[in-house]
Amino acid sequence: MIKAVIFDIGGVLLDWNPRYVYRDIFSQSDQMEWFLENVCSTDWNLQQDKGRSFDEGMYKLKKQYPQFENEIDVFWKRWPEMLKGEINGTVAILQELKKHYEVYALTNWSSETFPLVKNRFDFIAGFDGIVVSGEEGFIKPDEKLYKILLQKYNLLATECIFIDDNIENVKASVKLGFAAIHFTNSIALKLELQKVRIQGFV
């Protein structure tokens, strides 16, 4: 029996994308895409999600790509502008689930930027608990982060359903015994919740 619902935040509840800023920095989209693939890349940003400071991360990048020093600085200075807002419909689903289940968040996020999220979006305060990768030193899909959540809040994986937009994170949760949904959009999420007969969506 499902007793708790675990949400990823970025890509499920909140729309975060560096392109919202860098499309104003680069005149051509292919230049922007190259920069985001090779300089301020997803893998580079994940190291901040894992606990590395932005100061250290940007210092290393600037040594490697001195020609992009100003563009690298933008990633930190204009980070709040990369966070567009709530993903349409998903926060409403969260609020409905809260009526019937405990709800938690398990997110890959920097400990330096997550406070900006908490201060900006009221729904964050409604979680029964949150585990932030940057505070723990592990990132999904490392099973250690999932286990931290389970131990911290005395949860059983077999009594939880996990929702994430990253398929690798979903697969990792299933290996640990979670029920899981690969998030694509809020309409599809409602349908998946109906299929597994989650209260509020039956």
C-alpha cells in the first residue's frame, strides 16, 4: 500500500533552464548550445548539485575556458532568471496528493541555490520532508541519496511512489523497490496516478 509520494522538483514541479538566460547572451542558438554542452554543461552543474561550491566550479571553468569568463559568471549572477516558475498543473497535483498521503521531495540541487527556491515558492514549505543532494554529497541516481531519504523519514521504498523526469533516476528507484512514474507532463502524470489507483485520482 502506498503511504508516501516522493517528488523530484526540477523538471517536475519547477521549470529551470539556463537557456532562459543564455539565449539573451548568445546571438546564435548553435553557439549557445555549444556553450551549454561543453562549458557550463549539465555534468558540470551536477557537481554543484553534489556539493561543490559555485566559486570552485566557476574557477575551474575559467581556467579551462578563459575566453568565456563573462559568460561563466552569468551562470551564478543570473541564476534566478533561469528558474521560470511552476510547471503547469503539477503543483495542483501535489496539493491534491497532500490530502491523502505524506509528500516528500528528493532533488538534485545545489545547497547554495536551493534557499532561493524555498524563499520564492510557497509550495516547498508544504513537503513533509526534503532531501537536497547538495546538502548530502550524493546525486541521483546514486542509491545512497534514496536511502538517505528513507532513513531520515523512516519510510519503506515499497510504500512509496517516486516521480522524476529523468528516466535513469526512475530506474534507480525501481531497483530499490519504489513504485515509480517517469514524468513527462501533468496530464500524463494524472493518468499514471489513476492507473495505480492513487487516492484523489481514482
